[in-house]
Amino acid sequence: MVATYDAKTDYKVVGTNPIRHDGLDKVTGRAIYGGDVTVPGLIWGDVIRSPHAHARIKSIDTSAAEAMDGVYAVLTHADFPVVDEREIEAGEDIVNLKRDQSNIMADDKVHYKGHVVAAVAAVDRNTAQEAASKIRVEYEVLANVSDVDAAMAENAPIILESLVGDHLGEDVPNTNIARIFRHEFGNLEQAFAKSDLVIERTFSLSMVHQGYIEPHNATVIWAEDGNITVWSSTQGSFGVRAQTAGMIGVPETRVKVNYVEIGGGFGGKTKVYLAPIAALLSRKSGGRPVKLVMDRTSVFEATGPAPGGKIRMKVGVTREGKVTAADTDLIFESGGYPGSAVGAAAMCVFACYNWPASRITGYDVLVNKPKSAAYRAPGSPQASFAIESVVDEICEEMGFDKIQFRLDNAAHEGTRRGDGVQFPRVGLEECLRAARDSDHWNSPLGDAPAGKARGRGIATAYWMNGGGKSTCDLMLQDDGTVMMNEGSADIGGTRVSIAMQAAEVLGIPAEDIRPSIPDTDSIGFTGVTGGSRTTYATGLAAYTAAHLLVDELKDRLANLWETESGKIDFADGVFSSDGQSIGIQELAGKLDPTGGPVTSTASVNPSSAGAAYAAHICDLEVDLATGKTDVIRYTAVQDVGKAVHPQYAEGQIQGGVVQGIGWALNEEYFITDDGAMANRSFLDYRMPTSLDMPMIDTIMIEVPNPLHPYGVRGVGEVPICPPLSAVVQAIHGATGKRYYELPVKPGRILEATNGD
Amino acid sequence: MHPFAYVAPVTVEEAVAVLDKHGDRARPLAGGTDLLVKTRANVWELDAVVDIKNIPELMTVTVGNDGLSIGAGVPCYQIYENSEVAAGYPCIVDGTDIIGGIQIQSRAALGGNLCNAAPSADGVCPLIVHSAVAHIAGPGGNREVAVEDFCTGPSQTVLKKGELLVSMSMPKPPANFGAAYTRFIPRNEMDIAVAGVAVSLVLDPSGQNFESARIALASVGPVPILATAAGDSLAGKPVNDESIAAAAALARDAASPITDMRGTIEQRRQLIEVLTGRMINKAIERARG
Ligand SMILES: Cc1cc2nc3c(=O)[nH]c(=O)nc-3n(C[C@H](O)[C@H](O)[C@H](O)COP(=O)(O)OP(=O)(O)OC[C@H]3O[C@@H](n4cnc5c(N)ncnc54)[C@H](O)[C@@H]3O)c2cc1C
């Protein structure tokens, strides 16, 4: 279902559902993913990883591995050049080159179990594995900290000894707290004092993984002339270029990253783990191409989980149902190195409401677990869980209608976010009204079978979305086909959603555009596919390039028609002037006398994007004897701005919801006392399967984004945020208990309800 | 992964000879759904993998008046798709059709499930409540072991050097017999049992009293547990909530679970009690036809 607010609706291409250009290759298995890459003379790399969560490396003996037949190179951190603490952007993560270099291969200490300690390259995969197993590492095992309380305790073992924490502007050495920051406005004390009810709660969350099906991989050639060629599944080839070059100390332009298809990323494939290792192995192996592929255990143990942590949340309201003030401490696990999503969480946490006063304090805390990475709306799901749980409790305590209360306090155009940003036109109120009027909200829960109980939850959330740099080239062919190069890795059908925007301008079918994603030498800079930016920003580049193409064609046509280009109109794919007219695709074959091929290119850099809001309703059933939860009905309402390709926009929403439900119900890093992740396989890391999910219904609201010609807002991230609280409030409805710790797995429900 | 030889014998004798030669550096390969995973994870290092799927006796299912016999290498789908098995031994189907998904079931053998000796194995408790016997061939000849005595610890069995599981057989159930298995998992499929319970029982001709019962528990001890006291408690009792609750409580007592990533001690005990009650009721339903 799609509801539109004051948007143009008479599009020819935008808003339709053409088949994606890459679809056939993907369903037939022809598409080349990173793991499929093979090149002549390929050799294999392998790594050894730390068995300890926290240890000092006393010595590494690589002699037995080096002596093995078929081994070309052995690598330790000593082979990496010394780099400074330069920070570069990588989508929704900031990469500190020095620390990330230590993260992908440990220097003097290992910070988490699975931390890479050394690597080898050998003639084949088995030889590489066997050689790696012959590397002897002597460790001095150190006490480990696996949660924020332990990490912040006095006399806690210090994980990164060189770290100087920034605690509200003060330099603090000898700490696991990398950063404490605060956003504050209004008079908090006075506002709380005016409240009729103040509720304060503490929430705990575990780390969770993005769970992309394709493991990380990289194939790299470091040739004799110093040119480096990379194939690696990634959300952003230019990010791989910058991070790889930065960590191995070469200029970015010596590194060429080829685009390969990607089997899921969800934010976790913006950071680089393998390419710099493969590059150095290649150089040490005489320029042979080296390939590295992780297994699932390594993906879990050493790549991008989303942070767990603690959230303290205090909210006040008046008897009349107005919010007064909110105060929160967001204490996030960054993992083995600084840099969690707490900054983004701080932007999102209070963004659904219009507060007279608020204070947000963020903590970025190191723990002996893998360095966290971006995961779909990084930080917002955790924040939404906490604030929406407290709002739900307030509504029940005060007898407020859960939607009306949110409408009465909703953020809208002009409202300031907790960190000061003022909203342009946003669609939260429209989402809430659509939820209120939905069939789902107005249908009774229905009776549960014997021994089971049902509940319904509702929650909202916000994600700011991203803008940033994107490039698109268009090349008109004689037969009217338009070749398109664009720089965005295609994770969710963006080839087609970008092509559709050019097609709309040109007045031709999306199928007549043939999109390609070239290597980094062959397209202008384009940021990572992340921050829900791609259909918005790269789409804007395509839109702009298409207009440039039309302008150029007008000039050419002016020549043919012996008129001025300013007198030529262009609409619905047809040029006309003084009673003459010609379709763009017909004109394409007549351009030779006018100066030959017509191409255009556009690079854009929108500094902001249109924010996304969502309101979700969840019905579920709990087996009271076993604690098992089954979601039975789910409706996701979301402001999508403009659904360029409604089916794919809906697919993004449904996918996000499923991941959010998994986060609420079963997903967690189960950490044992020695700091190891016990459930490091898909069998025991319990993501939902298709059999666990009902149909996820969507209601797409189109409140056009004023920053985009078609009103496009990013859609891919915000849907993962509301499910955490919507699900947990529904479990509350079914069991009568409140849950402050995720996941609300069956054992927790039994613990809460036993004795009833 | 360490390189190994792949051997595909066509007789039990050949297989036993290879296994005997290599000792614990060789392993039989049924569906490989445990063996390949463990080999790749370097749980062990093998010199030889002995594929048993070319040995006819290990690949046949026979259903007749003496009962059911299942070759050790028969994949799960051939068991649960066999209409005679489905009609006479639905509890065996309960176990085999939840092991993994379709892909796993088309390779994984019930014999592999038993020899892998996981406390959580879904196929083993159904065999135990059917009083199944494991038929073993070895260098010293053949022997039989009751399935409840087959596993001796996690990944440990009674099999000695050179021994091979040939088949599992169980008697034809008497009249008024019913059996059922279920497990608890937080998801609906593709998960490892947090706790599992199989129940078989025989009712008297009136269908109102228990004559005998066997109850077996998965995932709540180092090996699948035959909860003898719980089963025996039903013998001679009337079919009512009270006797069922009493047996379920005894099953709970028989469980000796640990707390791990899949569940806690308390949760598992509670699950055993709940599932035992549910499976007794389901077995009664089946017994009454
Ligand atoms: C994705 C996935 C999901 C799974 N889900 C479940 C599940 O839900 N429930 C469950 O119980 N299990 C599950 N398993 C585990 C596994 O599939 C089962 O245990 C299966 O029954 C093993 O049978 P197999 O034929 O594949 O055994 P194999 O892997 O071939 O063998 C298992 C072990 O038994 C030994 N062996 C095999 N045959 C003989 C023989 N004739 N004599 C002596 N030793 C022998 C092997 O050497 C090996 O040690 C799952 C596995 C995977 C990969």
C-alpha cells in the first residue's frame, strides 16, 4: 500500500517495478561475486587468529611455515609500514588508519579472540592453512573485559594502552572509555520538576552481527610497477581503495578496485579486513595474485558486530500527555578499538519527539570483543528500543493512547533534534496517522490457543539518512540505448533505481538503460553504499547527468533543425520546436553529422538527505510453558519520500524488519568467561529463518523530500529500528512483564513469568 | 584441512578392514553432514574417509512382521518418505524430518546421527523409546547393543577400533502402542534442540490405562537419557492428568542439563517437564488411533 502526500504522481518510470538489470545473472549463478574471482597464477592466503580475548604477543615464530614447500610469503604486523592516526571516512564508520591496521593484524597485543596475528601465502588453500597452523605464537594472557561495566570499572585491564580518552573535552589516559560527549538543551531540572510522572530505566543489549551470507574476501595483485589491483566484495570500492592504500602506505591512485557483486553487507562491508593483507602477501610473493576468504567463524569473531551496551533512560511527562524532558546515557561497546555507533545513536534517540529539554550523554567504550562496525541505521535500533520501551510504559501508567500520545508530541518541520539539527519537512505524523488508521491497528488481536497468550506492540524510530558524493556517466548509443556507469555498489537493487531516475528524465524505458559499475579508475568518486544514500544521491547524479544529456542533445538538434537550442522543448522523451518533433531514441541514430557521440557525466555532493521515520505494529503469541515467541502479524509504516521502485522499497522494509525481530528475540553474541563467542555459527547464532516470519505488511507513506527532485528519501535503514521495541512491548502485552534486556529469548521469558 | 584418502568399499568386511588398519585416523562417512563440518573445523585429522554408501546392507530399510530395520547409511528422507515407516513408526518420522533442512535430510543418515553421539541428536531418542538395537560389525565379529547404551559421552560411543554400525532394528510395536518425539528450539527450524523428549507407551485394550511406557530425553545430559523411572511410573496407572504430571516431574528429575548458549539448567528442566507432558498426550492420541 502506498499513500502519497502532495507529490507529483504522473511519472512514467519512477514508481513502477521493472526487473533489475542484474537479476537474471544473480538467479542463474552467473554473477561474479568476490569469492568467484580467479586470475591466472592465483595463490591462496590464510591467517592465524588469536585464541585469547586479550593477550600480549611475546613472540611469533614463522620459521616452520616459511620452510614449508609451496609457501611464498609469511606476514606479521612488522611487515606493515608505520602509518599515522589519520582518520578517513568509510560510509557510516570512521576509519582510523593506524588503529584499523592494528585491527586487521595485531601489533603487540591482541584485543579480542579471532584477532589476526599472522598470514601466509602458498600455492593452494590447504598448503596455506597447513603453513598457518605451523606459526608459533607465544602469548602473555591478560585479564579480559567483555562488557561496558567491567570495562569502565576502576582498575579494569586497559585494552588500548596508547589511548587518550576524550571525556567531555578532557584528555584522560589509562582508560577504556574512548569518548564521552554530550548534547544538551533546555533546563532539564526545571522541566523534570514540571512532570507528573518521571520514569527511569536501564536497558542492556548484546552485540549482534549483520549476518550477511557472503563472507569477506579479497584477491589482490601488487604488480612490479607498483600498481595494485583489488577484487573484494564491498559496499564501496572507493572505501576499499582509500583504506587499503592508507594501511599499506601507498597513494590511493596506485590502487584500482574492481567491482564484484556483493552477497549482503548491511554496513559490515564498508570496513576493510583482508585487502591490505592480501596486497602485502602479493608483494612478498613476487607479485602473484593472492586470494583470502574468511570462514563463518572468522566473520563472527573478527568482523563488524553492532555494539551492545547499556542505556539509562529517564523521561518525564505531564498528566495532559505532553513530554517534558528526557535524559539518557548511551553506553556503547566499540569492541577492541574505539569507534562505536554511539554518535549516531545520540542523533536518533530523541528524534521522534518534540522535547522542551533534553540531555544526551554518549560513551564509547572498548571491550575485548571484535571492533564494531556499521549495521543498518547504526545506533538507532538500540536507542529506539530504550526510548520506545519507556514511552510504552508511560502510556500504560498514565492511560494514554499509544498513538495519540506520540502524535501529540511528534517531531515535525522545525523541531530540533537533540543535537540541535532542525528538521525540514518530515513524515512522522503521517506515519502515525496511517498506523492509527491501518487495518492492523483496528483489528482485534484475536484469542490465543490454550496455553498461549497474545500481545501487540507499537514503536517508532528515526534515521537521518546520508547524502555525499556520487558520480554517474551516460553514453547515448546509436540505437537509442543509454549506457550508464555509476559508482555505487549494488546491494539492494540500486542499479535499477538509479537507472529509473535517468530514464524518467530521458523519457525512455528503464530497460533501455544498461547500467555498469566500473572499477575505481573508470568512474568519478562515489561514496559507499550506506546511510541509505544510494537511490537518493547516486540517483541525483543520474538525474543530473540525464538533464545534461538532454541539454547536449538540444544543442545538437538546434544544429540539425537550424534553430536555437533555447527554442527546443523536451518532454516525455520527445524534442519539439516549431511544429517539428523527434523522439530521443530516433535522434540517437542521427547524431554523426552533429559531432558524433553524445555523453554526459555528473558528480553531486548533497550535504544532507531527507530523514526517514517509521512506525511499526507487531502482534505475537507466546507459549507460556516454553517461552517461545511467534510473530503472527506485522505492519511497517514508513515515510519513503518517493518509492522509486515500490517492490524493492518494500523489500528493504521487510528485510530490515526481519533483522530487527531477530535482534529482539534471539540474536546475541553469547560470550563465555574467557571472552570467546560461544555461538559462532549460523546454527547457534539464531537469526530468524523464513519459517519464523509472517508476511511483513508495509504501508509506504510518500512525504516528498524537498532535497530531491522526485522526493526520494533513503528507505533501507530505518525499518530495522522499531522492531526491537515493538516486539518487546508485544511480549509485555502477552506476558504482563517488562523486559529491559535483549534478546528476549525464551529462557528470559520463563524467568520473568515463573512464579505466576 | 589435512589431506585424506577416500575409500568406498562395497562390503562390510572391506570397510571393517580399512577402519581397523587406520584406527582413529579413519572414519566412516554416511551423509557427511557432521563429518565434513568437523573435518573442516580440524576437530580431528584423518588419513582415510570410508564411504559406507556403496554397501548394500547399510543402505536398505526393511519393514515387516519382525519390525523395522534401518541401514546405518540410509538418509533421513528415505526413512520419512517410506509409507510403511510413516504408518507404523511415526515417532521415527518425528525425529528424522526435523534434522536440518531438506538439503541436510537428503544426505544425513539416522545411523550418522547415532554415531555422531551428540546429546542433542534428534534421531536417537525416538530409537530408544522404540527399544531399538544397534547392529555392529567389527574385526572380532558382530555384536548388538541397545541404542540407549550406544552413546557413552558427547561424541563418544561404544564402537571400538575397526567397528562399524551396520543397522538399527526395532520390534514391531504391539497393539495400542503410540510414540512421539518433539524438541524445543527458539526458532521453527534449523536449530539444535535446547531439550527434546520422546515417549512411547502401550495402553490397555480399553485405552484408559497405561500398560508400559518409555521416555527418553535429549540435550539434557552428556548422552541421550532413558528416563526409566519416569516411564515406569506410568505402568498400571489410569490415563489422566495426574499420572501424566507425575511422570513429567520424574522426567524433569532425570534430566541433568548444563547452562550454555542454547539454554539454562532451569529452563531445560522446565522444558523437559512440559515436553514430556505434551509427548505423553500425543503418544496417547496415536495409541488410540
Ligand atoms: C545445517 C545442519 C543442521 C543440522 N540439524 C540437525 C538437527 O536438527 N538435529 C540433529 O540431530 N542433527 C542435526 N545436524 C547434525 C547432522 O546432520 C546429523 O547428526 C546427521 O544425522 C548426521 O548424519 P550423517 O549421515 O551426515 O553423518 P556423518 O557426518 O556421515 O557421520 C557422523 C559421524 O558418525 C560416524 N559414522 C557415520 N556412519 C557410521 C557407521 N555406519 N558406523 C560408525 N560410525 C559412523 C562418522 O564417522 C562421523 O563421526 C545438522 C547438521 C547441519 C550441518
